[in-house]
Amino acid sequence: MKDNIASMNDLAIQIKELEAVETEQMALLKTQALKVLEGFKPTSILKSTIAEIASSKDLKAGAVDISLGMGAGWLVRKAFQANSKNIFRKLTGFVLQTITTSIITRKMPVLRQKISDLQDL
């Protein structure tokens, strides 16, 4: 662009150039704004979180450990309670479920390490 304008024709040319630059920048700004809005949608946040968990080995292992612990706890509670209507049996089943879930969730990393050590032999 020119710094000094000598005639009306030069002014008109410079105005057209600036309008073209403005149009291009507005289009770019609009696409960037749409990308930002897309990033704040709950589905996008959920997708990115799931992708992050899937790509992270530690997070994936932690999710598996927690799932196994919760599943084992649930099985222990169901096996202990059966179809009992007794409130104390239900309470004891809940306590056993909590303890089982906690123990298995804590011990899974140790178990996983022992299995990998055995595989290395």
C-alpha cells in the first residue's frame, strides 16, 4: 500500500485494497469464532476428553482399575445380599461392596506390574 496519495484515483484504489483486506480478515475471524464456539459445546468437550483418555495409557489403566473394582464390589454385594429384605444384611452388603471396590482398585496397579514382570521373563 502507498503511504502518500496523490490523486482521487489512488485514494479509490487504496480504499478498494483496504476493503478487500477487511473482507478477508472478517471471513477469517468468522471461521475462527465458529471453531471456538464448536470447542465449547458439551459434545465437543466430551469427545476431546474421551479421546484424551483413549490416548493416555495411565488414564486408561486407571479407568479399567476403577471399573474392575466397582464390578467386583457389586458382585460381592449381590452375592452377600441375595434377595434379602433385612436392612442389616443390606447395610453389610454395601459396606462389603465399598471395601472390595477400594481394595481391588488399590491393588490392581501392583497386580498389573507383577503380570508385566512375568511377561518380561
